[in-house]
Amino acid sequence: MGVGIDQYAAIHKELEHSIRLHYRNKGDNTKYKFRWLLVLKNIDMNDNDYVRAKKANIMIIDDTMIQYYSELAKHLGPASRYQFLADLYPGMVIPEMIEPIPAIRGKLGGKVFYSFVIEPEKLLKIAYISHRGKTNEESMKTYQRMAKKQRLNAIAKYIREKQGMFPTNIVLNIETKDKGLRFDPAAEMAGKNAVLGTLHLPNRLKTAWLIDGQHRLFAYSGLPEAKTATLPVIAFQDLDGSVQQQLFIDINGEQVRVSKNLLNDLYDDLLWNSKIPKDKLLALTSKLVKTLNESAKSPLRDRIIKVGGRRTATRNLTLATLTEELRRSKLLGYVHSAKAKEISPGALYQNDLDSSLERATEVLTGCFSLLLENEGVKKQWDSGSGEGGYICTNQGMIASIRILKAILDHLEQKRQINVRSRNADRLVSDIREYLAPVIEYLGTASPVVIKQFRQQYAEAGVQASAFSLMEVIRKKYPDFEPSGLKEYISKTDTTNNQSAYECVFNIETMIHRHVILKLKGKYGEGLENWWHKGIKEKVRVNAAALANKSGDYLGYEKYLHLIDLKEIIEDNWDIFSEVYTLNAKPTDSRAKRLNWYTELNNIRNIVDHPPRGGVSDEELDFVRRLRPITGGKSSHILYPLTI
């Protein structure tokens, strides 16, 4: 293929000269513009072929692009030809494509804008939605998302049948690239806040990004009314991507909240060329996740729900979840402060957004591919959110990203490997060594274990899952000590639980007896006295419900929990304050005087059946130092040794 491209390039000038000469002989002096295309069908080109074609100024049209433009034509109608021409002739000036128009120049929020009316046919030539001129599935989905076919058809019908009138402004951002837009003020027509004049729009295709009004404009595509109707327009000039983003949110978010998925989907379109580091990171993470969803080599291909798309068992990941976790992980980098001028690079960041995108895609694709080498893990992956799946769920992907971050930090800090300069293939090989125990563990895990992972939701649950898998790595590599893992292991070690349970049980029993004894002493024997006068209704109702459920219609007091006893103590502070003030002054607040009780209840929750984690040595020591005192007439049932 490379030889063929070189041959085509060699005869370009001769062919162009022959074409010009042919039409000149026919009296046609038009200055033709040439663009050479190589249209392929069922032919795959390698990277070198694409490089040769680019140097020879040959545009490659493969099966994917043919399908893209065909779908775009179905979606946008004749207006799609302007998107095609813009890709053929990026940035080329087309003289007199749009003649000068009357306009008013003013300011909104400190930004210059131009207000004018224009025929849809003219505006369609320069308007676009897909921001970076991508001719692939992602670009198609951008058009489908931002200009829904059903709504376009409905508005087109309204225009045809009722000669529709749209008084609401189309909102644009015109990209001038320092040239192409000019405003000539009219003599003596300047007001206090606005100036009347003539606006010269850029005579280049694809220069006006549609912030609002996509449906109103593209509905005119192919209609006769596109030549005769007029649309009111507010056009800004060279807005920064973050400003376009906020303007989009402000306009579309007044009545309907803009979803996180939609915003994340727009970030790479809006912010890729931003000069603000924070915005560039937003764009990079957005583009990375979408690339993983589209790349033929990526195990994540078609696993992420696209905006407006439907969830399935295997297409079950959300764009917002993955992009937000990647930002939180700082794998791509981070920004120190709002005043920072550059991105502080993470493990997968290179010199710029494009090279970082390429490297991060290679590394993440390689790492996720490692998982699929194990038959057991692959079954989980193929199941997605179905029965038995874990890894390819939102919580599974978050845990995986955190594990990868921990491994990369370990390679950098303990193995002294310069992760950023490491060849992608070699880096994936380094990661394989530490990821192998996790893969083996998950591949042989029982359905019960996988179900437990699946049921770990929210931040605490996902973090627990990530740490439990990191612990598997640590068992093989003792020097693998990510931040927080040691504390997690301590909390999940149940060695101390039985001893703590026995202490807590004894303490709770003594408190229970003491509280009821004191209530009966103050309010009198019998449920109608101490039960109703000393205990508030909410606590009584809950205890009675538990008692009745167990068929016990007399012993309601047995169903008072430790936390219920605390409420009773607080409500009857006059008779309990002296006894239950531990490690605090009598002048301290009630919360501080009962702080020990809160800690005791937290430990009781940990050692409950089934246990909810492990009791640390410090916590076991705490409950051991709370010692019941029996015998005598002392009002104290607890004595703190050194709390």
C-alpha cells in the first residue's frame, strides 16, 4: 500500500495541471481547489501508510468513515455535506461564502457578542456540534446526542406545515483563529451599550460551535424554507472552552439539570484546546474513557453506556463514574491550585494531551487485557453486571483503578522505577507481576465471595473491596504497603473480637440493669410508671415492636439496645449524670461527658453478629478498662481506670 501512495503522490501535480488546462480550454477560469482521496473497502492500512498519506496530502476514506458520513447524512440531511467538506478542507477560506450582514455588537458578562438574523442555509455552512472534527463513531454519537433525530423530524414538520417561527436565539461561539471575523461600526450609530454595524462572518466551514439551538437549525437542512426563513442569533467570539461549558450548563440547566454523564461526554469537545490546566485534565479523562470504549484493542470496548443509550448486562459502566475515579486517582495528573499554569503529571501523563492519551490508552488496555487471560475472571467480565460478574461493574472498575494506582506508586517508590519514562509494554509487564495474585484470587473465588464484592456499594464498600484485593498482593509481596492498607487490615482482623465481645456484653448487661433499677426507683414499679414516664415513646415503640415480633409480650425491657439506653440516660440526666460521666469534667457538655459511651457503642457494632470488621488493640484495651463494679451501695457501676 505504501508504494501505491507514493505513486499517487508523484503524479498529483501532473493530474491537477491537466484538469485546470482542460477547463481553461473550455473558457472556465475558476480557481479549483484539489483534495486527493484514497477510498478503501475491506482494506486495512498500517500506521506507516497513514503517515505516508498525510505527507502526500492524501485523505484516507476507509469503511469506518464511509459508514460515518452515510449515517451523518441520514441524521442531518444535506447539511452533512458541509461537515464532510470541512474535513476535506480544514481551515480553508471560501471567498464570499457568506456575505456581510447587519448586526449589533454588545457585551454580556464582560464578553463581546454579536446579535443578528441569518438564513438557516448560510448558518448551516459554518455551524457544527462535534468539536474536534473527529470522523468516527464518537463524533456520530455527539451529533445523535446533541441533535436527536426524532426532534429534528418534529421541528421540520412544524416548519413545513405551519411555517414555524422561532423567536429564541441560536447561541454560537465563533472561532476566528485571530482572523476571519470583522465588525465595521456604522457611522453615528453607537448607543450607550450597543453598536450597530456590519458583521463579516468567517468564510470558512465549521467555525461556529452550536452552544444552543442545534435542533432549530439542523431541522432546516434540506427544506426550501432554509433559503427564505431567518433565525435570530447571539454569537460570541473565541470563548474559552470552560466558558462555553458553563454557558451550555446555564442555558440547558435552567429547567432540566444537566447530567454528569452529558457533561463528561462534552468535556473533550469543549476543553481540549483550553489553556486552563484543570480544564485540560477534564478533557483528557473524558477522551481517555471514550477511547477505551471505542478502541478495537480495548476490553472496555462498547462496555460504557453512551449518553442517551440503554443499559444492558454488558454495557453497564457509566462515563461519569470512570472519569471521576480517574481524576481522583491522579493517574493522569493533578492541578495544585487554581493559579497553577501547568498540569502536575501523574504516572500516565506524558508531554501533552495527545501523547498522554495514547500512552494511557495503551497501559490501561494492557492492564485490563491481563485480567482476561484468566478464564474465571473472563467469565466475570463477560457477565458484566449479570449474575456472577464483578470486575466489569462500576464498583469493580473503581476498585481496579485504585489497585492499579497503588501498584504504580509501589513501582515508583519501592522499586525505584521511573514509571513515566517506562515503555508501555514493559510497564504493563511490571504491573502484571503484582496484579497476578489478584487475578488468581478472583479467578478461583467462589460465587459467595464474588457476591460479597458485588454487594459492596458506596465509597466505604468500594474502598473495602479495593483494600481486600490489595491485601492479596501484600501476602505475596510484604513490602507492598499502599496508604491506608495497614489500617484496613487492622480493622478487619477479628482476632480481638471475641474478647471485646465478652467485655462489651458484660458492660452492656450492667448498664441495662442499672438504668432500669434507677428508673424504677424514681418513677415507681410497674410498666405504667417507669416504662411510660422514664422512657420516651419512640424508644418504647421500637422495643415493643421487637418484643412482639419475638412473641414476648411482657419483657419489653429486654429489647432495649445499648444506644437506646444512652437516650434514656440523656433524657434522665438528673439521675444518671454523675454515674455516666467518664474522663470528663462535670462542667463539660453532655456530649463530651458521654463521649466514651459513643465509642463503646461503635465497638459493640463492630463485634455484633455477624461481625462488621475487626477490633483494634487500642479498642480492645478501651473496653477492658471499663470495669463493672459489683456489690456495696455505690451508685457507680463503671469505673474508668485510665480512659
